[in-house]
Amino acid sequence: MAAPRFPQFDPLAPRARHQGWLEAVARTALGRRFGIDVASRLDPWLLRISGGRLRTFVGSPTAALTTTGARSGQPRTAAVLYFTDGDAVILIASNFGQDHHPGWYHNLCANPRAVLERNGVRVSFDASEVRSETERERLFQLAQHLYRGYADYRRRTAALGRRIPIMRLEPCAPASRDADR
């Protein structure tokens, strides 16, 4: 049986007309506060109870990311905006342009195995941080097609002395049946 393929999302694909005004609202100070104070707390719960189908930012490629806590060792679930690059899933650790990295980033650094869920599809991934400057810039440009607010976050975090990490999640290789024998 083939492993399930995580839902693809091309950041260069045409978007629905309403996405423009939703993005404009999200880029305001009030929209950013909503993302930090409401969506980041509500979305993990919505995604979990709906199998990845419900979220506050409708129409955005949002998934439930379950990591292992860096300090606690316990499962932690966060809502993340993502796009795909081939079979890899790309996550931008912008944390809404705040002065610190998101908790899920620290968790992935400590424990790179993670599960992403969207629309009822759950796939295990191994994460690594993108280090190549050329690759970082290419992926960040793609991310800005997905959400122009990433440019705002980049300027804000640069002024704070923080560099936004980019994570590449590669699907885990399916377990070999021969390994069980």
C-alpha cells in the first residue's frame, strides 16, 4: 500500500479573489494581533477536531504540525502555514514577525520527526533547516507569493536582530517489510 501524499500547495498558483482582501486585513496591526492572540491558540484545536479541515484563516494552506516538545518530550500541535516544493513541505518560522522563534521551530531542531495533518491526511516527515543562502532566498521568494506579509515579518525581525528560519520537511521513507523479518 502506497504511503499517503500530503496535500500539495503551489505558492505560484492563482489564488481566489477574496484572498487579496483577507491578506490585506491580516497584514494590519489588528490582523497581526488576531493571528498572535487568537488564531495561534484556536487553530491547533480547530485543526485537531476537524482532521485539518477547519481553521481561522480560511483558504490558506494551513496544517496541524505535531512535534515532540524540546524540553517536555510531549506531543505539541501548532497550526502552520505551508507550501510544497516537490514532495517537501516548506515552513517559514516567522512567528508573526515577533522577536523570538516559534516553539515548533525549537521542537523540530531538537526532534526532527514530525507529523503534518490537513484534510484528514496525516504524513510523517523529517525536518531540517535550510542553510544555503541561495536556497533560503529562493524559498523566501516563493513564501512571499503565498503571503506578502512575510516581507513585513522579514523587515521587522531584521530590525530586532532575528533571522527567520526556513524548515524543509521531507516525507519519511516507508518502513520496509523486509526489515521486519
